[in-house]
Amino acid sequence: MDMSILERLETRLGDITTLRVDAIVNAANNSLQGGGGVDGAIHQAAGPELLEECRTLGGCPTGEARVTRGYRLPVRWVIHTVGPVWQGGDNGEDQLLVRAYLACLSLAALRGVDTLAFPAISTGAYGFPVDRAARIAITESIRHLTHHPLPQRVIFVCHDQTTLDAYQRAFGELTNG
């Protein structure tokens, strides 16, 4: 694997709403009207203008993504995606999560995003197993970065040590490092 691709990926512990990057990804629900977890935190930090813009988008199907301005967040864009609810793994959950990551990466590239930060999509209230989700997130990011110059940097922002450990394990397994 090309080492320059690996240098474009990072895992870290933190609060995605405080990152100074070009765009962050919101693990949203289909309505895009805000919710709990990272979705609620992003809406709260961005202010009411984010909800106002989200209401104009008509929702977002699972596996797709939509983009809004960042408002009071220290980012230019928020890319909202809807990951799958875990139903045991035999209902297309993996493919829907793959589509969600690829939709975000594609939108980021189209918007000229240099730095993009992801939360652990679908691993909270939606119950997707974190180890499995981490492998999908990193695999699809490597696949995208191998063929596209943007985003130049992808950061996986984990809200707790258990999630960070899962992402670091997946990164090591997938990159033999």
C-alpha cells in the first residue's frame, strides 16, 4: 500500500464539534432534524441555522449524504449521512455503511474539502458493532484516497477510548502496521 495514503489518515480521541477542519460528518437520522449523540451535539454547537437549512433538504435516505454550511462550528461544511441501524448483519447493513462513507468522501471531494473528520457512524444508538464499522470506515477511506486527491486528510474522531482502540486495531490490521 502507498505510504502517502496512510499518511492522509488519522485516528484521534476528541469532540468532533471542536475540530478546525474544512468539514465534519454528522451521523444523522433520516429526517436531518437533529437527534441524540453526535447529531445532537453538532446541531447544538452549530446553532439553530443548521436546523433551518436541514429542513430545506427533504431528509436523507440511509447510505446517502447531504451537505450544509457549518454555521457556528469551526468548519465550513457539515456533511450529514445516515448510517444503517444494526439488525444482526444480514440485512445489508455493511453495504449501507460503505455507501454512507463513500457518499461523504465524494461530497467532500466535490466541495474541495482538504480536511474531513468522521465520527464512528452507526456505532452509537444504531448499534453497529464498532470493530466492524471501523474496518469499513478505514477500508472505504483508503479506497477513495487511492484514487482521489481530496480530501487530503481524513480524521476519525472517536468519542471514547473503546472506540479509538477499535479504530486503531482496524487501522493496524488493514495496513499491516
